[in-house]
Amino acid sequence: MIANLRPAVVSMVLFTALLGLAYPLGVTGLAQALFPAQAGGSLIRNASGEIVGSRFVGQNFKDEAYLRPRPSAAGKDGYDASGSSGSNLGPLNEDLAARIKTDAEALRAESPAPIPVDAVTTSGSGLDPHVSPANAARQVARIAAARKAQPADVLAVIAANTEGSTFGLLGEPRVNVLGVNLALDARWPRAQR
């Protein structure tokens, strides 16, 4: 039995060191060397160099002057990166139907324009950093009024932050909310409003 136990223990220690330490450290080091921004979290900095978020993690913006994200079910108040999750409520759940109805009524009070589905539904992670172009376009009048800007100028900022399908095939066009909001602040600084 000892003769069989020794190779098993040596193999376990060897493969733990190789696959549990050396391989992850090697891949992490390679990623840091070849793709430092992505390996560092795709962090976004404002004009003064302060980190304000990540390109891939959504944030909540409630101010009238900002593009608002889709609803979030991550954490108690939404957009909690430590509690990333969807609501796990099914399409027939009464709580989900009531929340969507309330959100839709609030959006209709803001504008009579059609409501895109992503304006009232959460993403699977609850941290989606994007909205649809239709959702962004629906918010242009509110943002323009709050920033004392022309709607066409706000629409141009949104268009500049609209990404196409990945590789031209995967997914739909999408608008990065944080990117738009930083561009809006750069174009119409808070002190000028």
C-alpha cells in the first residue's frame, strides 16, 4: 500500500503546484504583459485621471442629465458588483410584472415614445454596462433639456459611444452608458449647466 500511496501523493503535489500555481501565475503574467488594460479590469478614468468605473461593469445614474442604464437586480439597491445576479423571477411572477408595470408607467410619464424592452428588464448579471440604441435615443430629450444642449448634439455623443455587433456577427448594437456620460460631462461640464 505504501508503494501505491507515494506516487499518488507526489502526483497530487506536483499537479497542484503545476496546475494550481504555475499555470495560473503564468497565464496572469502573460495577460498582464500582452493586454494590460483588459487584465487590469478595463478601467475608465475621467479627465482628471480618477478611476470612475469599468468598461464592462454597469453603474446606476439617476440624474436627469445622464443616460440611465437598464434596471438592475444586483444587490438590494441594484448595481452592486459584489451581488451580481439577475432577479431570478420568471415571466409569470407577479412581483416582476408589477415592477415592469411601475417602471413602464414612469417611463410613459417621461415620454410618450415607445419603450424598448431593455428599459424595463434587467440583465442576467444585473451589471450590464450597455443599453440599446433605442433606449438611449428615448432619453435624448431629457438629457438635452437638463444640459441645456441641442438634442442633435446629445444624439451625436450617443452615436459616438455606440458599438456595433461583435465581429459584425454577434449580438446587437449597444451604447456604453458610462462612456456616454463621461462624454456628456466633457462636452457640457457641470459648472456650465
